[in-house]
Amino acid sequence: MDHASLGWWGVPLAVLAGAIRVSTPFLFVSLGECLTEKSGRINLGLEGTLVMGAMSGYATAYLTGNPWAGVLVAGLAGSLLGTLHAMICALERVNDIAVGIALMLLGTGLAFFLGKPFIQPQAPQLPAIPFGWWSSSAQVRSALDINPLFLVGLALAPLLLWGLRTTRWGMVLRIVGESAEAARAMGYQINRVRLLATAAGGFFAGVGGSFLSLSYPGSWNERLSSGQGITAVALVIFARWDPVLCVWASLLFGGAGALGPALQSVGVTQGYHLFNAAPYVLTLAIMIATSSSRHRLAGAPAELSVTR
Amino acid sequence: MGNALRFSRRSVLKTMTAAGGLGALGAGLPWTPAMAKTLVIGFLYVGPRDDYGYNQAHAEGAAAVKAMPGVKVLEEEKVPETIDVENSMESMINLDGASLLFPTSFGYFDPYVLKEAKKHPDLTFLHCGGLWTPGKHPANVGSYFGYIDEAEYLSGIVAAYASKSKKLGFVAAKPIPQVLRNINSFTLGARSVDPAITTAVVFTGDWSMPVKEAEAANSLIDQGADVLTCHVDSPKVIVETAEKRGVFCTGYHASQATLAPKGYLTGAEWNWAKVYTDFVKMVQGGIKPPNLVRGGLKEGIIKTSPYGAAVSDAARKHADDVKAKFMDGSFVIYKGPIKDNKGNSVIAEGKSHGQTDIALESMNWLVEGVTGSIS
């Protein structure tokens, strides 16, 4: 091995770097979905929101030259889609899952349509903070080039947990999610609370999308998301509706996704399809290990249509 | 009363079909000089046409056709390899009067293009993939493909001169023969310069997976690869990642030079502009295009990207010498003895497989010097 190569050390490094690089969209979408589901509604449309966020963020960054403006616009586009979901679901006898699927198709379709002229141009990218300045190894330095959005996501998770647990707004949100009748009896407007929760969730998911197009992999095209939004929605169940657990789940998913390419690049080449499937095998295993036929999932808001 | 109505309706339909048939017969023959006014040509792409990759290469060809006199070009993007291909072609034929169609994705051929060709025997369908077999497939279908691995061999030579770590990285989609052939030719080209060079391959599993492609590129660079190349639908993400990490890259499908002004060395490109304008000239001149067109650098079906600034004079000279041999047809890439990366002899001493050799079409091995496996 020559000096430039890390050999087997490359695998844990790649998993760590992958966890940091790949996890951010998962993190934002799952935090957003966590918030929405805590209010008693599922927004499956976040895949569409993610793609729409990626497109609108990239387009805005390209047109204005400012990537942070892209992040903002992506968030706003996301909350617009979230508001739409909440407003449709506020109508009588509307199923939130069906609306979510419709919005997923609408979001991706709209993003593909509007994003056509932005596939080719290169937009300015979000700057990364070089946390690896202390290392002499180029690989470590590159792995520790951390995007500020990742840090924002990390800070957001405990903040959300605290907010949901101790603030008045958080408690209202949880009452609405646990028992709509109790909330109604107390005089809270259920639809308004859910609208705000879904719009905020959409904002987060939109920001997550802008990370895809403005940081990593850092370009807009139609296969950019390849189902990450849906995976992140599933991560919320996996994380038991706990924002801090969402962080760990996202990191785990990001790291597991990096395992396949990393092993192949050091020469473990047999069975790479299996390594590529690692994140999904992992989810299945944990879901089976923690599920129970006797009681409903711990932490699940009681008003969710899937657990009711 | 009812009967009379039914009879009259049927006869009306009959007359209409007959008239329509006659009309179609008159209007449909594409290479009769009487029809030489405007030739309507339809292009179908499987993805977006500005993807810096496979589809852009075809769209550049279509753009060259558009500039020719007496043609009208229709384009449709993102046509999946499903019955949608038939529907798109039907609407191009029926609504716009297209008489020459270019369904450009490999997976369009069977059954969609074949079905449409049987349904419209007087129109011409030219498919990208080189899949036409005489006797088995309709005569109004053509299929064309290029030996792009010749350009990959040249890229390998240039990469070898640029590499300091003697380690090259290849991000590939799936281990199918065309992809393996590109990986092998790239590696053979590099090892013709320095036999110590190795190529590490990462298969991502599908043609377009931006996040996984970026991960693969990063892992390869972390493992010391200092020249990257790829065979995926859109090399954009890989080329951008290489440039960001400060390593070299060579391109594929189309030129990605603008994405990596510092690190782009050269690349293997399709030259569909020449192929398509040739086809259209034939059809305009009343000549039936050949059913099977294949070729490499010599036939002008593929080309190489202009050398980047980082390419040394020695590399340019070496690559240009080999290119000249490709141009006069005297160079053979797959000349024995060649071993695979497990140590088995795959091409014996004294045996050689020229580009057109059908044995190369079922390649299922990786050449010595490649780190990777196909299963």
C-alpha cells in the first residue's frame, strides 16, 4: 500500500463519511415527518416535497447565485406542498395516506417539469466547514468537510424533542395527535394545528431536498432522490417518533449506504448487491426484532390512521 | 331500420378504410422521390436530453439533423422502456406524419420497436443497440452501435500517464458485456503504458443512482485512485466529485469537459451527429439505410474528447499514435495472451479478436489488473 491509500481503514472512514454526507436528507425529512405525525397525520408526499425542494433550491441558487437563498426557497416550496396536504386532509372523509401519495406524484412530476432547464447548468454549492484541518490525510480532511445543514439538523433534533415535551405548543400538538376529541373539548382547533405541523414538516423536507442538489451529490437530475423521501418516512416509525432517535436512524442509514461502495473499492467485490441492500436488511431486522403482536408500537401517536 | 343503419355504417367504414389505406400508401413510402419535400423524423430518449450523458449524446445527433434542409425533427424525452415507446411512436406517426424514427434506448427494441415496425412496414425505424438479425427481424428496422471501447482504450493510455498512485477508479452500473468491455479496454490501455497499474471497479447496480455514484467516487478516491472514469447514464455527478476532490477523470457518452476544467483529461464520446446525418441523407436520397451499422473510430461512429490541459505531451503522442492505428484498422485490443483477474487464460497466445468479433459480445470476465468481480 502506498502513502495515498488507506487500505482497510478506508472502510470505517467511508462509513463515517457516508453517514455524515448521505444522512442529511434522511434527517431533515424524518424530523419533518416526525413533527407532522405527532399531530396525528401521515404525509407520505414528502418524497415529492424532497424532489421539489431539490429542484427549486437548485434553480434558485443558479438564478440568484446564492445557495442559501436556494435553501430558503426549497423550504418554502416544501411548506407550500405541506399546506396543500393539510388543507385537503381537513375536508371530510379524506384519507391522508391517499392524499400523500397523490402529492408525491404531483411533487415529483412538477419538479421534473419545472426542472427541465436546470439539469445542465451548474449552480453554486453550499460551502462546507473544514473540520478536518488538523489531519494531514486528504481522505480524513475530505470526510470531515461537513455541511452546515447537517449541523443544523443535528441541533434541530434535541430542540424538537424539548419543544414537544415541555413547551405549550408542543403539548397542544401532542394532544391533537393523541386524542382529537380531548383537544376539541379543550377548545383547540385541530385542523389549524395539523396545518401548521404539516407545513413545518414540509419546510424541513424541502430543506433536506436542497441539501441533495446543493451539497451532496450536488447536482439536479431526475433520479436524484431515488426513494430517499419514502425511506425517511419509514425511518420515523423505525425511530419511534423520537426526533433524537431520528438522528441515529439517519446516520445508520447513511453509513450503511456507504458500506457497499467502500467495500468494493478496497477489493471486497463478491456479493456487492447484498452490501448495497444493507440499509434495507437492517431496517427489516430491527423492525422484526422490536415489533410485538400484543401492543401497538410504542410512541405511536394514537390519532394516526395506520395505528388507529 | 336498425339493420339499414348498421349496413350503411359498415359500408361507410369500409369506404373510409379503403380511402385511408390508399392515402397512407401514397403518403407513406418514405424513399420515393415524390415525397422528398419534408422528411419528418422522430427521436425518442429514455431520459432528459441534457444529462451530460447517453441522452445528450443522442440529442446532439438530433440537433445536427435539425440543421439539415428539408427535415422536421420531433423529440420526446423520458420515454420509459415500456408500451409508452409504442404510444409515443404512434403519435409521432399518426399526428405528425413521421416516417423515420430513432428510438434511441437499448431496451426499446424488443418487443416495442419490432411491433411498431410490423404495423408500419413502409416506415423506417433505426434503433441504437446493434440488435438486428437478418431473417428474424423486419426489413424496415435498422440497428446501429459503436465500438466505444476503442476510445476507452485511448482514455486508459491518457489516464496511465496522469496517474501518480498507479491506481485508477471505474464507477460502473451493471456487469453486462458492453460495460465489462469498456472496463477491460480502459485497463488494457492503461497497462500498455505501465503494467503496474490497477483499476478498481465499483458497480452501483443501476444506470442512474446519483447518491451511490458520488459515494463510489469518494470511496475510490479515498483508496488512492487518482483518475476516475465511469459507465453510467449521466457521468455528471462522478466528474463533478472528481473535480471537487482534486483528481483527474475521463468522460463517457458526451463531453463533460466544462464540468471539470482542471481534471478532465479526455473521454469516449458517441459521434451520433455523423451517424444520424448520414442516415438522413440516405433516406432523402431514396436509398434504404443498411440494417446493421457498427463501427468505431475509423467509421466515425465514436470520437474522443479533445485533450485537457493536464495531459502531457508524451501522453498525447502515445494516444495519437494508437488512434492512428485504429483509424487505419490495424490495431487489435483483444490480442492474446490475455488473462482474467482470477489468473485464468481467456485469450490464448497467438489468438486475437478484432472489434467485429462476435466472441467479444458475450464478455463475462474482467482482465488482469482489475480489482472487482462481476457477481
